[in-house]
Amino acid sequence: MKIVYPICCGVDVHKTFLVATIITSQGITPHYSKKRFSTFNNSILQLKQWLIDNNCFDVCMESTGKYWVPVFNLLEDTIHITIANPKWVKAIKGNKDDTKDSKWIGDLFRLGLVPGSYIPDKPIRILREYTRYRSKLVSCKSSEKNRFQNAFTVCNVALDAVVSDMFGKSASSITDYLISSDSFDPEYCSSLLQKSLKKKADDVIESIEGYQMSKEQKERMVMVRSHLEFVQQSITKLDEKLNKMVVPYDSAIELICTIPGVDRTSAITIISEIGTDMSQFASSKRLCCWAGLTPGNNESAGKKKSVRITRAGVYLKPALVQAAYAAVKSE
């Protein structure tokens, strides 16, 4: 096979150490030089100097958890690094151990058999950290909302069966009243209803009457609600920070927002996941495949097998699907 990288290095990264093997092609038989380093910054810089001294500027390493990130951060300014998906560099049975992994990765990489994963520039990576944290906070907010609503259900309050939004103005006023009051006044409860919900006053009262709520249950509801408010405040602060960080990408965000169903938040998420340099993807099909939105191609002997989509794009895929639903529902 054709040798793509005459001088290259395979790196097997672990939590506390890494093993690097420099492969130098001298005629038919390659020469191997192996060294072990710790994952502390000083040791990684020693690895960098060792690579430069051996005229090795092409490195391939497996994307093991987040352990590859510190190595990538210190090498990316000088060394061309290919981050490989573990499935492309998995060693065959009988040859899998910590001392041989770096050699196997280097051998595959030397022959050009390892496709690299897309790693955006550092500003995009930092932006991605914020948007992914926001996604986690939104999930946490939804969990707390469900927890708050379920707390009323187990207390024989069926308010959620009458109102469409348990966190609307009318419903919030009623839940605040139930938590803070020791008695139930139907007339006062009816006076808290606003707009169209006034027509359902009888149903609202009927859904609450006979409720059973102890002091301890009320205290738990207060805790859940205070945490929900805290999460909402965190999301608001995060949005303010994101708006400042995406100023350099305003033109790209405005362009993405022209797609039906895509709002500013979704556009920022898309930018943080794929960046603005589309030359990283050979075609739109490759981008869809990278996002995990393309059906699999699994056919043998004329029979089509599973074509389910992959688990890739765990943050990008939900944003695109939500945008698609929004586009369908809009006029």
C-alpha cells in the first residue's frame, strides 16, 4: 500500500499517561521509536519537543473520552493532529494492549487508513462548551418542571388537567396560594384566574377541592421551585454571555436564521457544532452524515438490513429536529 505519511506518530492516550510511537519509513521496513509520557503539561511539552526533534509533524491519536483534549491543546499550534474515532483504530484480537496500541494507530495512519474527526478552532470549541452547558440546563429545567407538577399530582391536585400551562400566570398564582395557605378558599382561588381561564373557574375549583398536602410536601415544593428559578436565572445569564461571544459570527447567524424554523438560539447551537468553515465537509451529504441524520447503508446479498441513524450529533441533531418541527407548524 502507498505510504501517505513517511514520518508520523501514533499516540495512545490514557488518564495519567500516554504512549507515543514515531514511525519512520526507511525503504520497505519501517523504524519504530516508542516513548511513554505522563499527561501533565510539562511532560506533554516534552512529547512536543521529542516530535519536533525527530522531524515528526503528523500525529494520530484516538479520541479517548476527554483525555485527548489537553494533549491536543498543547500540540495543535505546531503539529498536525488527526483525532480518530475509536472504531477506526481498534486493534484486532490478539494484538490489543497498551504497549501495542500506539504502534497499531501509527501503522494505520501511515498508510492513510484513518479518517480524521472534525475538530473546530478553539473559539468555536469554547462556544460549544457554553451551548452544550445551556442544553444541559434546559434539560434540568424541564426535569424540575415535571417534578414540580408531579408534586401536586400526588397531593390530589389535578390542576394540570384543566390548565394548559402549569407555569402560566393564573396557574402559578394558584400553586403559590396552595403552598403558602393552610386553608382553601374557592372564591379567592377563582379571583386569581385571568383572561380565558375565568370561564373554567368551576373546573379549576373542582380539580383542587379535597386536596391533601402536608407541611413537609409544601416545603419540598418550595425547594423544587427555588431550584427551578435558579436554573432559569442561570440560563438567562448564559444567554447574555453567548450573545457577547457570538458577535464575530453575527453575519453567519443571520444567514442561518433565514432557514424556516431556525431561531437565534438554534443558529448559535448550529454554529457552535459545525463552525463557519464548511470546507471541513466534502459535501452537504457528509455534513448530514456527521450530524447523525443520514440513514445507514447496510445491504448484503441484495437484502437491506438496518438503516437506523447513528448516535452522532447528540447536540446538533435535536436542534435541527426542533427547527424542522417549528418549520412544519409555522405558516
